[in-house]
Amino acid sequence: MQRRKFTFKKINKLKSKKSFQFVYGKGRTVVDPMSVFYIVADQGDSLKIGLAVGKKLGCAVVRNRVKRLMRETFRMHQAQLKKGYHIVWVARQKLTKADLKTFERVFLRLVKRAALLQE
């Protein structure tokens, strides 16, 4: 039995402002009341995600908690996603009060709408 790796490595992160701007400009949008996905196809065989939590959502403690839960949700479900995409996940105000189950529900709903789940 092969073990699935539930890791979130640096190669799976979008970091630079240039890469975020590229995804915002060229990507398609999938909207939910709690968050937004920007998705663009990539020639590579990797899946990269960038997390965006604006200062309007709260103080640093709140923003860091939201990012931590977003990272954890992606980490647990990345094996189910298609490769070759860059995703920017933008949090909205309602997501600041949510628990991990809600993050998972929102993430899976957006992924299904974007048709990123593997068959």
C-alpha cells in the first residue's frame, strides 16, 4: 500500500508579486461568498497555490490564522487535484470566523466549480 504524502513544499507555493499578478491578469475566476479562486493553466507538471489575505480582514493574528487554515486545507486535498495549474486563493471577510470544516467545504466547492478534481 502506497502512502500519500500530505506535505506542502516550497515548490507548491506562489511567492513572487510577478507570479501573483500573472494569475490575476490571465487567470479565470471562480467566486464564492467566502473566497475567490484565480486559476491559470501552466505547462509544467506542478500545482502551485498562492494565498491572499488582505489587511481589511483583521489584525495580523487573524490573517495568519486564516492563511494557516487555508494552507492546511490545500495540503490535505492537493492529491485529489489536477496538476499543471497555478491557483491564487483570496479570502473574504466571512472566512475569518470559519473553522477548518468550513474551509474544506469552501475549498472543495471552488475546486469542483473550477473542474480541478481528478476523475
